[in-house]
Amino acid sequence: MAKLLQSNFARLWKSKSFWVCAVLTLALAVLNSVELVPDDTSWMYATGKMMVDGGSNSMIFAAIFAALYLGTDYACGTIRNKLAVGHSRANVYFASLITVTSGALLIGAVYTIPSVFKAIVWGKELGVPIGEFLLYIAILVCAMIALGAIFTLLGMLITEKSLTTTFTIILAIVLEIGSAVLLEFLNQPKEISGLEMTVDGITVTDPEPNPAYIGKGLKRNIMTAITDVLPGGQIMRLETGDFHNPEFYPLYSFGVIAVTTAAGMLIFRRKDLK
């Protein structure tokens, strides 16, 4: 395992896809950070939030990196070579998992660089209670590891590099957009008011039941569970500040990691690599 990890990380540091994704993530973070000016009264809070708000952006770049990195293993016959020299399939899978999740975490960490730099230069505090901030960091780290586990599952089971890239990126987009849509439905108000033009001008109409509102019941419980358990949903909840028992999110992420890794291992051990 140690030799596999040494080889994988050596290739990671030389991987063009990793560095391109990291640089693009940093560039996007810089652009978003420019909006935060020191004179803004909400700057401290925004800076603290920005350190954990890059998940959705990092998720896409992490998916691109994971797909290209693992796809290259199959395209170049690296996986077959690792098995041919005596490494077990379990060690090969876990080494890939550790490498991909490490790359995903590093890409996510890159997004925090501009906000950390500005906080140090301007001597500003985070504006977020330290306990709350540490919980945000734990949620984001665990969610990124869970994403790495999901991407590894796809990358290790699909042998075609083009298919791996396509499915992984599509999955990342679905996780991001799907979670945002679910949160939009969950946050619909019970009643809505409209605007009405009268002789006296524009007036607000009396509240009426909102047909899009989802009340208590099985449907709402299922939608809430999906956004809470899936890493994409957790990341979107971080960005919107709409939490539902956030202290359990890291546990949900570990559950996703365990399930996807177990499933990936079972299938990979029986996969025909010839």
C-alpha cells in the first residue's frame, strides 16, 4: 500500500489536470473575493462564510480532476500493471481512493486562500463563532471526502476514459443543481402574497395558500433526507445557510463513504480488467 500511495502521489503532483483544476479554482475564488471589501459591514461574516462556500465550485473541478486522473489509469494500463506486479485489488482501490480524495480536498482548500489572505492582511476576524466555523469546516471536509469516494467508485468501475469523464462531471452537476432545486422546494413559504395595481397605486394582496408549498409528510421527509445525506446537498446547505441538524452531516458523509467504498470494492474485485 505504501508503495502504491507513493507512486500515486508522485503522479498527482505531476498531473496537469490537477494543477489546471487547482489554478481555475483559485482564479474563481479570487474573482469572488474581490466583491468583499474591508469597509463593508458584512465583510467579516462574508469572509468567514467564503472559506466554506467554495464547495459547489470545488466540486465540479474535483470531479474533472478525479475523472481524468482515474481514466488515465485505465487508458495507460496502469491498473493492470499494478496488479501484475503483485498488488491486491483492495490495495489498488484504496490507494486510488486516498489519492483522489486528497486531490479533491486540496482543490477545495485552494478556494479558501484569497479569503484567508484578506483576513490576515486587513486584520479582520471571521465574524463567525469559532464553534460554528469549525462545524462548517468539518461538514465541508467530510462532504468533499464523500464526493471523492463517489468519484472513485465511478472512475474505478468505468474503463473508458471518455465515459468516466462524462459521467463524473454530469454526476457533480446533478448533485449541485439537484440539491439547489430540492432546497428551493423545501423553502417555499406556506402562504404567498401578490401585487395588485389599483387606483391608489400598487398594493399587496392578502396572503393565499402557496401551491408549491410542501407540508409535513413523507414527501418532505424524503426530500430533506436527500439534501442532508448527499454531499452535494450538504454543500448547498452550507452556502445557503439553511441547515437541518448540521451536527449529523459528517456522520451522513461517513455513511456515504462506507457504502460507496464497500460497493466499489465488491464490484472491482470481480471486474474483468483484460
